[in-house]
Amino acid sequence: MRRSVRGYSRWPNSVTVNGAIAVPISVTEEAVEVLRRSLELGRVDPSAGGVRLRAARGLGGGVDVQVELADGPLEGETTVEASDIRLFVDPGVTEAIPNAVVAVEPQHEMIVIRPAD
């Protein structure tokens, strides 16, 4: 199920694998609120489901990140906890945008994934 979701400040998160930081990612407080509401509206069980960040090849040759509601992680995805929201991060996302920030684009109130400042 693919959906655009919409809601800034910083909330650092990362997951560790064998003691090393594997997926540094930040999620703003506003993004957490928007994602939480989206999961509720999408009737996704928060104990197992979350939000998928998936890399996709863009038409211009770059990488676009798609934000989707998900019932659980897919093989190869890393789970990142941000407050009470679970993100299932495709490895292509962190390759394309190291130290990514999940935030809200204020003009259109959509979730965006961008490099950290």
C-alpha cells in the first residue's frame, strides 16, 4: 500500500548492529506526529507495522525515496524506532542519503527525506 503522508525539530535515532551504528537517521517531532496520524488512519497495527522508506530510481537518474505504510519490514530492511513509530528503511535510502532526516515539507505538508544540515 503506497501513500503520501503529511506535519519539524530534530529527533536523533539510529540502530546498532554488532555495536556499530548501521543506520543513522533523524526524525523530526512534527514528522513523528504526521506519521503517527497516518498509521492510525491507515489502520496499521503499531506493534508490528510502521512506515517504509524505499529507494526508487527517479526519472532523472537520481534516487527518489517513497514513503509507504507497511504491515512489517521486508527482508533486507532495517528497523529504526523513532518515538513510538517504526521505520523500515531500505538499504538504498541510506546509500543515497547518508545521515538522512525525515521531516515535514511545510509548504505542501508532506513527509520528505533529506540530508542532515
